Amino acid sequence: MTNPESPPLILALPKGRILKALRPVLERTGLEPAPDCLDESSRRLRFPTSDPSLDVVRVRSFDVATFAAYGGADIGVCGADVLMEFDYSDLYAPLDLGIGACRIAVARPKNAGDVLPEGRSRLRVATKYPAIARRHFASRAVNAEIVHLHGAMELAPALDMADVIVDLVDTGSTLRANGLEEVETIAHVTSRLIVNRVALKTRPEEIGSLIERFRAALAVAA
Ligand code: PRP
């Protein structure tokens, strides 16, 4: 039951390829954001929806979890990669939306000999996932030095900045185009519906009904 006194709930959606994949799911939920929400040339960041008790904010995919963890958004759509990287305890991820499937992988230059060059005791890893990469190599007792980049890490090995990269791989074409090969999968990734735990406690009916709308939209697609 919506309380007309309550401010609208905020749903955080990621920019980019997940937003495109989300379009049919959103249509099936019946939550219609203003048309320019799905048009990335629009500079607006916050959008009303067909439901006056729900607004959408459009943010970087890497920031969705942070918006939701800090309560800026009550609910959001976020890659499992981002959840793994930040590991926020304030978030609950009730639904796997099954979109945006890809993997987090370790890749290195094709036909590379010994990965660790002579005279160096630490493996240099270029990645936008410092926590995931650190955990992964620590679990293999590999001493890793993280080179934190926000994009184009496929360039790093050829430019002698790193020995390997840890990045998202979907079709593998970015790796191939840059002379790299995948050597290990760290995790399989899909997008999740995430919820701020405090919001779920304070507005359980509204958030519960939103989760159910997403669940029903997935059931229709199955
Ligand atoms: C991701 C990832 C790779 C690429 C992999 O980047 O970082 O660069 O996609 O996809 P592929 O295996 O199909 O080639 P994205 O395009 O999402 O941009 P980003 O670098 O801004 O994250």
C-alpha cells in the first residue's frame, strides 16, 4: 500500500548495455520510465515513471551498488561483478535477472611464456576490480600487485604495465583484438535486482511489491 506522504522510491538502473537488455524486462513489469530514461543521449539523470511512487535514476553500472548501499536508491539493477567487488553488507540481492551474462576472467598475452618475468616477485594485474583480483590471487598464494584502471586494461600487457588483466569477457572479441587469451574464469556474472536492507525494513510492502513485479516479469519471459 503506497502512502501518499512518502517520497517516491528510487530505482537505480545502469547505463550502457545492461540498460538495453533491461528494456523488455521493464516493459513486462509495467513500470514505464519517462521515454528519455532509455535514451542515453539525454542528459537527465532522474526520471519519473508511470507510477508516481517510483522514480528511476540512471547511473554508471559500477555505481549502482554504491547508490543502493548508501540509501540514495532503494532498489537497483546491478551486475554480480559489482556486488562481488564492493561486497556491501547493506544490500540484499533477491533476484537473478538472467541478463547481461558474461564472466570475470584472467587473460594474458597469447603465447606468453612464463607469466612472471625474471627478476620480478609480484605478478602485475591490471583491472577495474582490485578487490576481486586481490582475493583471487591471494587464494592461489600468488603475490599480486594491482594496477587499478577504469577501462582499456586490455592495453596494459602490451604496454608493459601489467603481466595479466582481470576483466569482464562476453564474446571474447576485445581480448582477441588485443592479442590476449583467457586463461582462467573467476566468476560467471549476470545482473541482479538489489535492495537496500534498511529500505526493505522501513517500506516492506512497496519494496516487496516491486520485487514481485520483477519476479513476475521474469516468469513471463521463461
Ligand atoms: C567490457 C569489458 C571488455 C569488454 C568485453 O567493457 O571491460 O572491455 O566489455 O566484451 P567482449 O568479450 O564481448 O569483447 P565495456 O564495453 O562494458 O566498457 P567499459 O570498459 O566501459 O566497462
